Amino acid sequence: MIKRVRYYIFLKDILFLALTAFGGPQAHIAMLFDVMVNKRGYLTEKDLIELNALCQILPGPTSTQTITAIGFKIGGPNLAYLTLLVWMLPAVTFMTIAGLSISYMQENNISLEFTRFIQPMAIGFVAFAAYRISTKVVNSKTGVALMIVSALISYLASSPYIFPIILIISGAITAFKFKRHSIEEKGRLKIDWRNFVLWAGVFLVAAGLGGITRSLPIRLFENFYRNGSLIFGGGQVLIPLLYAEFVVVPFKQYLTSEEFKTGYALVQAIPGPVFSFSSYIGSISMKEAGTGGQILGAFVCAAGIFLPGTFLIFFIIRFWENLKKYRIVKASLEGINAASSGMVIAAAFLLFRPDDANLLNISIIAGTFSLLMFTRIPAPFIIIAGLIAGILFQYF
């Protein structure tokens, strides 16, 4: 009974975070310290720092994996899955409604001119994310070189299949620098492969079913499951992959550039995980299938993006204490982080198309970047101001 009460309180705390945690992984971790460590004492500060470090070297949404891992430590897999559901559901619901609303307006010829300001603002957010990530994780000549090369290749290739290759090669390059890291005493690695097999099994089954059936919901699930399995660095790094796969690739083009930027701007205005953007893309991608189809699309895309990181954290957490002591693991992170930074830089340029290059859009991008850089105005307020300005411009 005591355990059940404790789990209920824990899930209430997760819901509180889901409704109030704005600002992405950096802001989320600060709130986790406040609620999980200082207020409730679910784990120590050292435990939380190590869990967050573990999630940063795994593909998937960092803050989501950290929160799920806390649930795993407290109550095992069952509580962890409930934790994931409670954490993602509010943001996913909002972004699904956003997708439905945009589709409804388009079908009924309702002007979307009110979104004209938040579209260039989205580019400002991506540009600021690129700046912040690069200044935090790129601190060597090798890292700078990998970041620049990654940015150039990501921009020129514009293919979703090139990104995992960039990450793997970059990590392998800096892995050779492992001797610069101090040696730590290690125990024997005891690996339970069940969750890894589950992750790989879902990956292969989804790819196979998508290829055989050509069903759009299954293909959407496979697309997002693949991206969620390969992306390092959080929601901002996800953007170039999604833009390349769903806007640029000729045989897909499920979204227009305007729809994509509108959704990305909106996800900045809500609490919870940035990866909830997936549900918006799923909803828009299935707009030809009606409201039920759009809700299904949002669900499968959200499941696809969140599940692989969850399976992998369950797999790794059991032997993390020994794995983190290997120098080659630490060294490879330098290249992975540098390449991720380059991808975000490329995303800012990919989102800014030549026909967007007018004085107003450039001013809005620069203004958004400056507000984020030099003021403490929360991101939701900036987006809401952009929406209000767009409405006033449209009607008055």
C-alpha cells in the first residue's frame, strides 16, 4: 500500500512537470533537480546527474529518457512506462489538436496568414539552439572541424539517411582520442539483452511491414522509430531529420515548409518534450484520411519517436555503472555532439528558403534570436506575441 501511494505521488509530480516544464532539456533538468531531488528525495543529486549523462549518450529525447529512467529506478518497467505516458500525453495531445486545427482551416479555406510571423520565428529558435548547443559541447579543434563538415554535408545532402552515418563516423573519429581520458577501474559487464532484442525486433518488424503493406500509418511509425533510434542531442537535432524526410524528399512531401515551421514554432510554446512535434507531423501527414486518420497518425508517430529511447534506456541502465568507465565511450561523445551541433546549424539554413529572404522575415529571425540571447523572456511568451501580432496584421 505504501508503495502504491508513493507511486501515485510520483506520477502526480510527473504530471506537474509535464504541465509546467517549458524550455527544452536544459530547463527540464533544472526542474528535475528541484522536484525529484530537493522536494521529494526520490534520488540523490549525484544519481540524477549520472542518469542525465547516460541519456545524453543514448539516441532519443534526453529529458524524456531521464524522467523514464527515474521511474524505472523507483518502480521498475511498469512504473517507467506509466511515467512515459503521463509525461508525454499533455504535449502530444496539444500538438495533435494543433495538427487537426491547421488541417481544418486549410480544408475550409480559412486563412493561415496569422501564422506568418511565427514561421520565421521558428528559424530564430533553431538558430539559437544551434548556437547554444555548439558553445556548450564543441570545445576542441577536432570538434569544430566535425561540426563544420557535418553542417555542410547535412545541408547539401538533405537526405534523412545521411544523418546516422555522420553521427557514427564522427563518434568513431574522436574515439581514437580515448587515451586523453583517465583510466577508471571497471568491473565485468553483465548484459541483459532482452530490451535490446525488443528494440531491434520492433525496428525490423516495422520496416518489414511498412515495405510489404505500404500502409501510411505503419510507414510513419517506422520513419519515426528509425529517427528516434538514431538521433542524439534532443528535439532540436531532430528537426533537420524530420524536415529532410517529410518536407524535402520528393516522393513524400507530407508537409509544406510553412506547415512544418508553424508546428515547430507552436511546440516551443507548450511545456513537455519537444519530441511531441512528431504528433503534429503525423496528424498533418494523414489529413487525407479524415479526423480519425489524423488522430491515428499522431498516435503512431508519437509512439514511434518515444519508444526506441525507452527500450534503449531500459537496456543500458542495468550495466551503466561499468559502461561509463570505458574511455572509448567518453571519447566518442565529443564527435557525436559536434556532429549533432552541425546538423542543427544546417537545419536553420534548410528552413530558410530563398523565397523567404525578405527584410521582414530576416528581421523577425534576428529579433527572435536576440530576444532568446539577451533577455529572459520565456519562449512561450515570444511565440504567443508572434501569434497575436499575426492576428492583428491579418484582421486590421
